[in-house]
Amino acid sequence: MDSAVKFFMTWFLTLILFLIVAAEHDNNDVQGSEVITVSEGGDVILPCSLSTKESVVEKLFVWRKDGQKKNVFIYDDGLHHGNGFSGQDDQFRGRVSHFPEQMKFGNVSIRIINTTTTDTGDYTCDFPQRNGGRTFNITLVVVPKPIVTMSKVTDSGVQLKCEVQGAFPKPELRWQNCDGNILDAEEAEISERDGRYHITLQTTVTSTTTTCFQCVVQQKDLNHETGSTITVPEKLFVDPCGKVTIEGLMTGIVVGAGLLVLVLVLLVFFKFITVRRVRAGTQKTDGDNETNEPLKSEHITV
């Protein structure tokens, strides 16, 4: 009999504990947990909604980044960073907003505009005043847009450079023309600093049916791509017999400007010499006229 009572009491207490935990979990449930990617410079929405869809207009919720170190956005019963609420990290100042019309449905998502690679990281959405304060996690990955330039022009063609700074995770780069045809490229130069990758990829293009080329950055793990396009002037695709380089063009411009300055200096110099000679001749003529003037006779009466 005692064993049956003990078993019943144990079962009953376990059931009560389970119901309490389940109720607490349901009351503090926050939907979703995912990885979001966005191209550098773009806008992104970080979602966070209560499963109960209850109004949070008069509640407190907090968005933070990287282990509670940075305040991204704080809302407290109508006060927030957009209307004078202090404490927002400088990195996000003026770039984060929420959706007031959705708060009555438990939606506390935020929008971050003009994203940069430093925005990459782990974000949390939290309701501190709710029992337990369950946290909702999101990982944001900002894929940097590549910087494309013309490095030089040689007898082999036009050399194009593609640079990506501060990428994570490690991306793959490729050159292609604007028709989508992949181009041969040199071996990529890769370095890593503070867990972020800095990559340079160069290719040499020749005159083809297009002068439009694109460097593509691909994050296979995230199923995300971004790219930058460059158009090469047709005049840079020269005859192989004529060696034209950007450095040569700049040198030519400098030499031409130097010659022009030299010509102007010589003109001023010769003008100065000519004026001096004319003045000297004029003064000499005046002196001769004074010397050749006939002497006046003096009449003496005896």
C-alpha cells in the first residue's frame, strides 16, 4: 500500500512539473531560428514574433548582437531608439527600425538598412519581462560586394582585378563576361585575419564580342551570390604590336604637360628678351640724336 501511494505521488508530482514547464515554454515561445544572408549595402529584415500573437505594444523587447555585447534596438512601452531612447550601439545608429503596425500581433521584427560586413554576427531577440525570457537567435551573414578595377593594359589584353574584403564564411570568386561565360583567371590570393577572408582574383581579357565583365562572389554553404560589373572601353583593346599601359598613358600625360609648361616658359623668356632689346634700341637712338645736334654759334661783337 505504501509503495502504491509513493508511486502515485511521484507520478502526480512529475505530471504537475511537466505541465508547469510546458505552460512556461508555451508562454515564452518565440518562433523561428535561422541564418539570413544579404549582399553588402542591401537592407535586411530580422524576424521575431511571439507564437501567441499577443500585443507587445506595451511590452519591453530587446535586440542584441554578439552575446549581448551590442544593443541593436530596444523598445519599452512606446519608447525606442527612434524617438530618443538612449543606449543604442553606434554601429546601428540611424540604420535600424521596427514595424509599429505589426506589434499588436506580437511581431517585433526589425529592419537594418545599408548593411556592412561588420553587421555579420549572431543576433538575439528577447522579452526580459516574460517568465524565463526565452531568447530567439538569428545569424546574419553580410556577403561583401567585390571591388573591380582595371589594373593595367598590356600587349596581352586588359588585366582586371577583383577584391573582396572581410568575407565570412570563405567565399569562392570567379570572373565571367556579362553573357555568363566563365573566364580563365590567375590563382586567387587569399589571406585570413580575425576569422575573415580577404581575397584577390585577377584575369586578363581581350577584345571579344563584349566589353562587359563581372566578378561573382559565391557562398555555396549559404546558397547566395553577389557580384560587381565593369565595362572596358574598346580603345583599350589595342593591336599587339602597340604596347599600351595605364602607366604609359599617365607618363605620356605628365610628359605632355611638362613640355607645354616648357614651351610657355620659353615664350615668356623670348618675349622678355625681345622687349629688352627694343627698349635698349630706343634708348640708343635717343642718345645718338642728342649727340648729333648742331652746336649753336655765339656772336661776339667787337
